[in-house]
Amino acid sequence: MSASAPGPADAAQLAALAAAVPELVRQLGGSVPIGTWDLEANRLRIQHRPGAGISAMYRMPAGTGFNELGATTEKIAVPGVAATTIGAGPHTPGITVSGWIHPRDPMLPDLACAADRAHVQRTWGEGERLTGLKTVAYRPLRRAVLRATFTTLGPLRIPRTVFLKVGRARAITGLRLRHELLAGTGIPVPAMLGPRTSGILALEAGRGESLGAAIRRHSGADLDPNDFIGLLDALPAGLMQLEARSAWSDSIQRYRQAATLALPHRAAELETLAARIAAHLAASDRGELVPAHGDYYDANILLEAGSISALLDLDSLGPGYRVDDLACLLGHLAILPSLGEKNREAGPALERFGAVFERHVDPRALWARSAGVALTLIAGSRGLGADTWEQVAEARLGTVEELVRRADAFA
């Protein structure tokens, strides 16, 4: 195994998170639970950023004083954050773990406002009643998305959905700019809502169902894969002035490390697969730099009556490569069956979309980068529940192997 592979350092950081919880609870003014509380079973989220650290969210038992605790081994220079050092000795510095009471994320100061029902009602209610507020995505210290549902007060009770995207101030400014750049282009994107705040962007809900949902219903047989290429063709040239962002396949080793932390017994296989993907990437044609979406997959494309009705998640819009956008879509279609029998129609859709996409970009690059995308999704299996995540992770590993074999066929 190479020196860069996950090993004692990653395992020690993961162990340090749980070991630090009692002291973090004390520092944050809570009551340390008496008896045994299985932190592993009550870990709600985990985010591994090789070279930066590991973050996790834990559900706290009744009597602690708060519901959820965030903990990270990343270095965060924010005053007042609880911190403790685990494993320090005469010759070892130990691992510093910082913690916070959710939703008071130290790097997302506006998250607490977005999670406050009274604030959301006042700010975006428009005279309607807030009937639901749910976190749909959260990467500790990085970003969050909450869904707010409002209902009219009249007898018809018409619902309205608003998505609150929470991030660091610079990221929210960049996201607002990207929405503005697509205004008037004909590309359907959710409308922005006021007021302007530094850490929250409120968006109307897009109309329609996701591409993934359409495929689950009838394999998407009535959809033309060329329409999804046409949507990328319509991205404006002005996006080329934005800062370029790395594609998922640019960080193969980073995500291989995260996958190995999830499936340590598959370390050798993951290292071999990552090496095969890297070899394909080096030997294939990536194409020219063009306006790109950056996170182009089924959940971010909505359909209505068979036509594209909304393009979501514009955070990564900017200069990129067409093959990476198409590979992102194929990589996500390929792992859909790992989420259960209801996604069995994703297989035929993968074949149809792949056959069309191969005619537009280098097929070897396409399938190798699709494999890279699928590799990035292995570690995320851990958020799917204690009873199923390992089975899903193993299925996704098998998907990566299959996609690499497709790339092999074009070598």
C-alpha cells in the first residue's frame, strides 16, 4: 500500500472525534450522559477531507441539553469554539478536536438563522404559514441546504417551497453571481428571493421532477440524451470569466482515501482502481475548456412533460470540460441501482445516454471520468443508515470496477 493510503492517521482522527465528545459537551454547557451512548450508531453525518481533517455530527441523548453536536479535526480559527486535545503525550502533539452545538456551525454563522422557524417565517413567509422546515443537505463547516414549506391561510391551502442555501459569504456571493449570469439566457433556473444576506441565498423551488425520478418511473425511454447536451451548449460564454473549479475526477486520490476509510478491507482494490483510472485520464483526450455546470447529475436536472424545466445547483458553474459534465451524469446514473430495486431502470438509461455521449467526447475519457465520479460516492454511503450503508458502499465499489472496464475497452 502506498504511503498516501489511509491508515493510522485517518483512523486516529476518526477515533478522536468520538473520544472528544464528553469534554466538548462539558465545555459547551451540556450534561455528559450517564451510561453508555453509542456514538457510532448515532453519528448522523461524516465528512472526510484528506489533508484537512474529518468532521462529523452526532445525535445527543435526552438530558444532554442539546440535540446534535458537531465535531471536527479541521483547524478552525473562530473565537469561542470548544476544543480539546486527544492522545497528547510527551512526544506526540495529539489531535485537536473542535466542537459546536448544531446549528451554530462556526464557519456558517447564518445557518442558525436558516434553521430558526420564527426567522424563516418572518423573512420568507409572505403572509403564509410555515408548515415545514427540513435540512436536506449539510456538509459541516462548508454549506447546507434547507427546504422551507409555506401554506396559504385560505381554504385551498396551496403549498409553496423555498430552498435556503447556506454557505460562507464568498461562496454565497459567487452563487448569486452565477444565477445573475444565467438570467435571460433561456436556461430555466430557480428565481432568487430577497432579502440579500451574506450567508443565505433563498431560491424558489424549480418545477418538475428530477431526471432520476423520471428514470425510476419508466427508464426515461421518452427522453432524448441530446437534450442534456443541448442544455450544456446553451451555457453562456460569460461563465468563462469565472474561477475554474476542479472536476470530481481531478481528486481521485483524495476520494480513494475517503472510500478506504469507509471500506478499509478493500484498500488494495481501491488503490488498484484509482491507479487504473489515473492511467486512463493521462492517456485520453479531455477536450477543450468550455462553459460547464460542474455538478451535472440527475438530481440537479428537473423535467416537466419530458422537457427540461430547471437546472439546479449552480455553485460550480464556470470554465470546465464537457466530458466531465457528461461523466458526472453517467457516474451518478451508474450508482443509482445501489440505492435499491426501485432504481433498476437506471441500467437501460445508462446504456442509452452513454451511447449518445460517446459520440460527443472521447469514450475512454468519458468512462474513466465516470468511474472517478462513482469512486467519489463510495464514502457518502455512510450517511445512508447503519443497516444498509456498507452494502451500498460495496455495490458502488462494484460499479467503479464496471466503469473502469468500460474505459479499458477503449484503451
